[in-house]
Amino acid sequence: MTGMLPLKNIRVIELGQLISGPFCGQLLGDFGAEIIKIETPDRPDPARDWGAVKVNDKSVFWPIIARNKRSLTLNLRHQEGQDILRQLVGDADVLIENFRPGTLEKWGLGPEVLQAINPRLIITRVSGYGQSGPESHKPGYASVGEAKAGLRHLIGDPDRPPARAGVSLGDTMTGTFAALGTMIALFARERSGRGQIVDAAIYESVMAFMESLIPEYALAGHTRQRTGSILPRIAPSGAYPCRDGMVIIGANQNTLFARLCDAIGSDWASDPRYVTHDARGSHQAELDDMIADWSAGKTMAELIKLCDDYEVPCGPINTAREMLADAHIKARNAIVSMLDPATGLDIPMQAVVPKLSETPGEVRATGPELGADTEAILAELGIGPEEVQNLREKNVV
């Protein structure tokens, strides 16, 4: 299958760390791009030690975010390290970086320098606030970007302070848009022959997911608020209690609501209070209460089967335990396992998304040990063992 990978022969230099830039690299690597991940010898990517859970004293986050990558240690604060990067850029297709804007320029490695070496180079720049504007110089983490873009204001219950999702949404949103922008730039290069800069800001990536939040306020003075597990005036759609847990039911279209009413054995679908989308929205709380009274008398399995029988969208609220046991997830191979040399264990992880019928991606290796490919990559540049040792002694590699 490896020979069919659609991004084979695309060389990517990844200068990012933590999540946003490296997630972009992960996505490109999943589809066959050669990812050369560069880390400072004595200041490696903190993601190597990321996460609350360690196995054999090793992070189980690193094998995923750095999968399908090669590891090169290189100190870009050192002139010789900068010279090596310039050599690498010569035949690279993409460079990903998520430093604070201006950092590459400070090292003499700005886009005008790198693209003078290789005019076909695409430079994907990930940052909190973008490469321009009065706040572009500020450090930016996903949490701050999510807040700036309005997402944090909407997460949680209305009577409590803003909450957060249990994963770094802002980072992965931005990494996804960075990968999309990179692919568009690669496609455009086929026509123009020239590379370009992809400017992916965390807060803008989050804003792109905010639906009609902005015009709702600008045109109607409406400010969305935290609403817990429901969306206002979208009913019925939410979490409903069972005897042994909770399930999600989504029946907020007329046809779906009618089928839910058939499952319940009610005549609500013909009741003027619930017959239309707007009517159900106006009576959302009472409708949810009635559905909850019905669902509370059933087990989760009984409720899900009943909804399935009547073709009403319904499902459990899974944790990792349930996901690993889920028959559909198994049938789709949505979780794959890969032997991780660092831990000596098979690491289960999410598979490549999306699935392509002719040129699917694949997980080929877990995240590499620091500098595992340094000698091999430098040898490709004509740098021999003695010079590598000299560079090591000077903390260049």
C-alpha cells in the first residue's frame, strides 16, 4: 500500500512543536509525505513528555503526534544549524513552523531568504494571531485563541464560568486548516511553478467553526450564551437519561421528530406546539422534559435499539473504553495499533482520516526517538560522520 500513498515524494520540513504545527505535519505524513521533524538537541519538543499518562515512563501522546516522521536534531540558533536548514530547503516542498512571528526572520531564515533558495517552497506558518496585525507579535496558545474567537464563551453550563473541551481543539483546528492550506498551495504550484506562504492563525481557525455567531449579533443584536448540552431552539437534540446512563438523541427535523414520536407512542408530531421546527424551539424545555421522562424508564441498550428500529439518530456517550470495544469502530478500522519502540508496546491510536478509496493514507511508524535520523539525513546532504561528530560537540546537532 505504501507505494500508493498520494503525497509520496513530497518532502516537508517541520519546525513546529507541541500540537498545532506538528498536527499539520501528522496529517501530511499520514498520506505519505516525508516529514523531517527538526528539534533543538538540548531543547526537544515538549510533546515528547506531554500528557497526564505515561507508559514505561514514556508519553503516549508523542507516538501519535509524531507518527510517520523522521527526527533530526538541529540548533537553529547556531549559524551552522541555519546553514544546514538552508541546504535542506533546497529540495524541500514545504516548511512548517509555529514559532512566534518574526523568529525565523531573526535567524535570517525568513520567507524571502528561503524562497530565494527554493522558489517552489511552500512555507506554512502557524501562530496564535497570524503573521500581520497589531497582536501578531504576541505568543498565542490554543486556549487563548479559543477565547478570542468566541468558542470558550459558549462551552459549559450557563450558571458556571466558561469551560473547555478535554482536548486542544484550537490547536487541531489550526493544524487541519494549515494542512488544507498547504495542499491548496501544492495544487496551485502545479499551475504557477511557485511556492507561497500559508498563514494559519489559531483564533481565525476557531472563528471558521463559529457558524452564524457573528451575524446573529451584528444584524439582530443576539449574543449566544452557554447552554450546556443543548443548542437553543434546536429540539429535540441533546443528552437524555436512561436507567444506566445517558444517550444522545438528535431528532430536530420534522421527519425525524415524527419517527421519534412513533417510537415513543405519542401524538406530539401533530400537536401545534411541536409540529414545526420553530414551534419545537419555542417549547424546547418542556419537550426535552417529556422525552427525558420517557427515556428514563429504559436502559441505554433498550433506548438505542428502539431509536435504531425507528431510524432516529441516537447513540451512547463513549469513553475510550467503549470506543475500543465498539463493533462499528472495529469494522471501519478507525483505531489502529502500531508497535512503538520507545515503550515496547503496541500503541492503539486513531487511524488516518479521511479514508480514500484509491490512495489511502496509513500509519507506518510511531513517533521517533530524538535525533534517530540525524546521521542519515545529514549524510543525504553530504555531511560525513566526522563532521557530524564535530557538529555534535558544538551542540549544532
